[in-house]
Amino acid sequence: MRLFHFSDDPTIDRFEPRPVRVPSNRPAGREWLNGPLVWAIDDAHQMLYLFPRDCPRILAWATPRSSVADRTRWLGPGEPRAVAFVETAWIDRLRSAVIHRYELPAATFRSLEDAGMWVSEAPVLPLGRVTLAGLDGELARHGVDLRIVDSLAPLTALWNSSLQVSGVRLRNSLTWRPAPA
């Protein structure tokens, strides 16, 4: 298994556990996820982080339980692995951004059983770093269909679909107000 951490900082030689910048309301017994941790994403879900750090986005992909109707409505023709929705205001930043993908050893990480997220309570030394530019091209190489929209707000219905959905940095959206159901 391969784990990654994405950053705009090319100089990280050691990841120290730290609390999240914006704490979330967590279910009882999961409050510790706001505490000091090193976060990583598995190889299959790295598509969620092929964006500038603060870019608000919604990604959706089919699972074996996804209906044909939802696949047709949201993914469209061509069977993309996933679709990524980004607001028009962010497209130039997405295309010009440079980010760094750090590969991390899996030894101290545990899975959250949620969209490929893993956490470590111990410091982590990266195995290597790759610089990524042309992120729209990176998304395409990972089978992700990039869709530019004026507003993410109409996409709240995705959370009521049979697709797997992830919203990242939605608080940075110019148009997002509702919380996912």
C-alpha cells in the first residue's frame, strides 16, 4: 500500500503530528481526529488532493452499489473514474499551481475506513517527494473528469445519490452555504 501527503511546501523533511486547522464536529469517540495527527491519503484516493491546497471541490465516483441513473446523471458518458467539480473562480489557480506529493511509510498509520484517509500519531519521515504541475492534466491521468461550474451549491444533491462523494475545503467556496446531508 502506498500513502501520500500533498503540500505546497517543497521543504518538508519530517511530518510532525499537529491538530487540524479548523476542527470539525466529530461523532462521540472520534473527537481525537481533531488532535495532533499526520494525515495521509492512499494511492486509490489521491485524486482528492490533486488541487491547490485551499481549492474548494466536490468529487464523486461510482461504487458497486451506485445506480445506473446516478451514474448517468452525475458521471455522464465515457465512464470516468470520477468527476471533480471546481468553481470557475479557481480554474486559473488550479492550472498554474505547483504542489508536492510526499510518499510516506505505512508503518505507523491506521485507516479511518473513510475515502482512503489514514492517520499517524507519530512523526513521519517521507520516503520521497514528487513535484506536480499542470494539475488539470494530473487529474485527467488519474481518470478524473474535471468540470468547471459557476457554483458548487447546486451539487448538494450529490450527497443524496448512490455515488461516493467527497467535499474538500468547501468553506473556501464563494457560493457554498449548505452543509452536506
